[in-house]
Amino acid sequence: MKAAMMGLVCLVSTFAGNALITRAQAPPTSTDTTAPSYDMKAQALLDLQGVNKKCVALAQAIPSDKLTWRPSADSRSFAEVFLHVAGERYGILSMMGATPPEGFKAKDFEKSTTERDRIVENLNQSWDFTSKTINGMSNAEFAKLVPKLGPEANEGDVVYILVADAHEHLGQLIAYARQNGIVPPWTVAMQKKKAEAAAK
């Protein structure tokens, strides 16, 4: 558990450091004082919900005997990546004080099951946790500093890290699926729409 959390701290610190470097390289502060039109809270929730829907759809589309497939011996299996996505929601948000569910053990979580129904349940439960955590944040809390991640790191950075990480692992799962000849369900739906439109 301690090793897993230390790894997560390093990951978050790296992301936060990169965010601060990017911020430091930004042009001088604008004199524009109008309210921003971009709502990070709403957009983060929209992105994370979309990723969860795709992860669940993909987990349901993969044959049961493929859930233990991995591209190499030192890589995560399908099941482990899905559970990694679910577990990191707890781990990353805990960096800003969110409390994971009782009994959650980061060290063992990725290998806790290879059963589709339990994987889907874990994805949905961790999405509910994520949604409640971010929805419960005030706008001011996005600017609240998280000193352990860096002198200028804030809770908004933590949410941003979670969004970036979620998309990274969705891409990994899509690559796994394609390598096994599995077309993501949302792509199948889009192809069907295009075919129907072309037939009219």
C-alpha cells in the first residue's frame, strides 16, 4: 500500500511539475477582467463521465476469456487496466483529501478480480465517488493549494491530472481491444450511422 501510494505521489508530482512549467512559460497575464467562459469543474466531470461510459462499454464488449489477456508478461491485463482506472480515481483524488471507501486497498486492487460484472461494478462505483467528490468542490477549492505536490500545485491540478490519466488509459484499452480484433462499441455505432446515412 505504501509503495503504491508513493508511486502515485511521484506520478502526481510529475504531472503537477509539468503543469507548473507550462504555466511559467505562458504569456504575461492578460488585462482582460471578464469572467472566463470555460468551466473546469463541468468540463472535467463531462470528460470523466465520457471515459467511464466508454470503459464500461468496452469491458462489456470484451469476451470473458480475453479479460486476462496482456500484450506482454510485464504489462497489465485488460482486467488490471480497468481496475487501475477505477483505483486511480480513489488514489489521485485522495491527494487533495478525498477519503477512499473503507476497505479499499490500492496495492491489491488491480488483481482483485477478473470477473466482468465486478469490474463494471468497480468502474461505476469509483465514478460515483469521483462525481460526488468533484461536484462537492466549490469554485474556490480548485485554487486551494496542495503543498505536498509543489509550492503552486492546487486542487484544480489534481482534477486535471485525473482527466489526463483517464484518457491515457482509455487509449491503452482501445489499443488492447484493436490488437484482439475488437472494435470499440462507440466506433461500431458511428460506423453503423454512417452506413445508414450513405444508404439513404
